[in-house]
Amino acid sequence: MALAGTEVAPAAPVAIVAVPFPAQGHLNQMLHLSLLLASRGLDVHYAAPAAHVRQARARVQGWDARTVRSLHLHFTALDIPPYETPPPDPDSPSAFPGHLQPLFDAFCDHAAAPLGRLLEELAATNRRVVVVHDSIMAFPSSEASRLPNCEAYAFQCKQGGLVVPAAGLLLNSCRALEGDFVDELNDTLSSDGKKLFTIGPLNPLLDLDATTPAASAQPRHECLDWLDKQPLSSVLYVSFGTMTSLPGKQIEEVATALQGSGQRFIWVLRDADRADIFAEASGEIGRHASLLSEFRKRTQGTGLVITGWAPQLEILAHGATAAFVSHCR
């Protein structure tokens, strides 16, 4: 209790620094987490290379634009050296997106220094700084450990490597979906004095009523107008993600299967993201031009092919969508 005539200074705020790995599935889930934290009044700093801050903002789905603008969410660019951004190789014998390796190397080798400077600035003006970083990288935790009022949590947004700092792990799942796995992971972490928080799934829940689509931070995509005209639960959605480039033969096989099925469909046919998606393209979609010209004629009225970015959450939430064919993770 304060003595009479004295004032107690309010506690300094808490700042959260979110550090995603610079690939779409990681950027996206970390941004959803950042938006959720900011919507609860927390001061959140989303830190990534400049091109990937721009990418995350350009592709955000499921959030009202006015809400996003009103939140205490700060986008901070982590300066890294220039890196090559070649097109993907659809004929590569490896499923790993090797064309992104120059970006991954530049980020992991050089992002620690600008992140450290950001943490020092925030630690000087905040009572506590919490770093939430992708679980496949360790340098954000190392930078956080240098400051006495800073701690780090790993965020596992996708399957893959797992680096868990001293504070613990945020898991993009829940016991209702993966109870046995969550319990086993919790036992493993708790034996080492680490905490586990199940916080997912993080994707926004959208209105399933196609006549009243959820407000979005992005303009409504034309494919949703096409879906509006289809019967309920009648459309197959086909998309193989942002890191996959199918060889020409496989694309032909998918096209043959879709046409032969007679099934209504939306097919997202695009090559994998470049390291910088805003870099000048070199005709990757052009390799599909001949096939697409004939395929669209043969499936006119039955299907829709999207060769650019597709609003996946809105497509999956639409009442006309019945099933989803995707890549295996």
C-alpha cells in the first residue's frame, strides 16, 4: 500500500517482438498471432526482412482492414544484405525449395544484429520484452538472452525443426485436435523446466454465409464471385502451396484428372514463391500457357484456374467449397 501523499508510478509496459521465418506459411501464422496479441491491447513489433514485411501485409486474410489499422502492431524491417532471388526449378530432384536458400542464408547469418538493436531499444523503455520466434531458428533466443528483462518463446507454426528456448514453446494446435501429442510434448518440456502453451489453430474463423462475406483487409477476389454462383458443397479446391512447383508432366496429369472427373473446381496453378515475391518475374507462368489455353476451353463453366495469389481462407470458408486437395506436410 502506498503511503499517504505519495504516488505510485504505473508499471512500464510489455513489448512483444514477433520474428517469423521468411517463408509464406511462417509469415502468415506469425502475423495472425501478432494480430491476436495486438487486438488484446499489447504492443507488438513484427520484425522481418523488408520484402517479407511487405509480403505478409499484402497477403493477410480474415482481418477487417479498419481493425488492423487500429491495433498497436508495428512492422519493423530487419536489414539483411541483398540476396539472389532465382525462379524455382520444377524439375529439381529434391522437394526442398533450393531456390530460397540464398534468402535463408542471408536471413540466418545477418538478421541477428538488427534484431539485437531493436531489442535493446525496447528493453530500455519497457518493463519486459518478450520475443516470439519461429521454432526452426535459434538466433532470436540468443539475442533475447543478452538482456536481463527479455525472454524468448519459440512458436511452432508448421511441422519441421524444433528449437525451444528456456522460456518455452507456443504451439499452433490444441488438445482437442492433437491431445496425445500435446501431452507427450508437455511432459518432455516440463521435465526440462520449460512451458508449453497450445494457442491454435490461429487462422481466423470466417463467416460461412456466402451472401455476407467477412470483411477483409484485401479487396474481394473475383474467384469468390464465381463461387457465389455454384451450388452449396459442390466445388473442389486444389492448391499445392507456396513452396511447390510441379513438373510439367504432373501438371498435365492434374489437368487430365480434373477434366475427366466432371467435378466443379478451383485450381491454383502457380509456381513456388521466389525469395522476393516482388522481384521481376521471368515467365514462370508462361510455361503453362499452352496447356491452360486448351484446358480452360475444355472446362469452361465447370472450373476456374487461378495463376496468381488466391484468398485461401475465404475459398475454404465459402459454402460452395466441398473439399480441399493440397500438398502433404
